[in-house]
Amino acid sequence: MSTEHNADGSGGSRIDRRTILAGTAAAMAASLTAVTTRAAQATEDPYADPPKPGLPRTDVQLEARHAALVIIDPQIDFLSPKGVAWGVVGESVTQHGTVRNIGRLLFAAKQVGVPVAVSPHYYYPYDHRWQFGGPLEVLMHSIHMFDRTSPLSLGGFEGSGADFMPEYKPYLLDGQTIIASPHKVYGPESNDLALQLRKRGVQQVVLAGMSANLCVESHLRELTEQGFEVAVVRDATAAAKVPEGDGYLAAIINFRYIADALWTTDEAVRRLTRAQ
């Protein structure tokens, strides 16, 4: 700050122009640094949880007698390079290790006797006669995703896109796993999943499968509305990346808002194996 004399000879103080410019430059530099830092963090991991969450932390304390592992759409069309959706979901499935992580959850649940339920997605010939639908519905019908010839026939089913991933079959076809009737759009409102869980005394759900922002999130929302505690396994799911957006990013945000707990596969396996 410099001191200059006014025209009347009295002393007065004013901020030097250089000081103003220096202060402005410093503020701009600090702002740019903050923006750069946020951009770098986003580049490193756009799915990372915020370092300072604004929402309260909640959790699920698993009780083995009341818990179940629920897997959504563990099918070839979603999880295999042979599937019709691989072109848009493959990057995310690979990035998160989804196929392996779902397998780890199945193994852990079976080891400790926690019930496993599957909510599959099937389309039959008469489903393709629907007269309206949203963008993803129209796409699924057009690429014949999850197609089966009939609800009463397994003709052509083995190894098709509607079939379960081969590595999951020892767990899912063991005569113990609950295979719910198929959901038709995204959520379980159109199938018997909730009924099956209630009849088994299930109150807590460990949720995983495909795809994150569609069927998994829709199941999360409906099961929550039905009064279940739901823990979502964040790296045992994945989603499409298309010009309209990153489905996994959309899902992970809503999981933070809605799920009673949001776990990694490591954490979920630990909780399942220690459930009392």
C-alpha cells in the first residue's frame, strides 16, 4: 500500500494498482488450481466417493437368517463378449471386474448358506408385439436381447444370450437358488421376487448384477419401497456408455442417495462370511 498526499496537502492512503492486480492474479490462480484439482480427481476416478460427503452414512448389519444375495440379469447378453449388449456395456463390465465379482459373491453366499435369488430378464415372441416403450426397451426388442422361444420351452435356450453365464451355473442351477419369474422392463414389480424373498423370511438384500442404472437401480428402488434393507455391491455391476451418458456414473450417484449401504465386493464377501 502506498501513501500519497491529496491536493489540499492532507495525507491519505489508497491501494496501489499493482497490489490490486497482484491480489486479483492470486485469486485467479487459486481458483484455477481448485478447478484443475477437481478435474484431475475426476480424471483419476470419476466414480470415487466425495472426500467430504454431504449425506449421513448408513449401513446394513447383515443377519444370516434374514439376508439374501439377489443377482439381477446374470446373463450372456449383458456379461459376455458374445452378448448383443457387449458393445455398449463391455468397457464398464471389464473396468469393474463385474463378471468375476458376481462369481465371488455367489461363492461366498453358497459357502455360508445365505439364500441366493436371481431376477432374470426374458422376452418371448408375444412381448415383441408391445405398442410402445422407452428408448432402451425399443433397443432391447430390436436387437433381440434376452429372447426365448416360449415360457414353456427351453428350445434354443442353452448358450443363447438369455442363458446364464456358464461360470455361474453351478451356483444357480443347484436346486437351491430362487429363480424368480422374469421381470419385463427394469424393476421387479412384474415378477415374484419380493414374494419369494418374503416367504423365505428375508429382510435384507445384498444386490448386484446388471445393469447398474436400469434394472439394478429399479430393483433397489422397489425393494426399498417394499421395506427391505438393501446393500448394493458397487463393483459387481456395470452399465452402458453411450453418447447420452455413462450409465454407471448415473447409477453410482443414485446408489449413494438411496441404498442403505454401498459396498465393494471385498466388503460384501467379508460381511456375508461373517454374518451371524
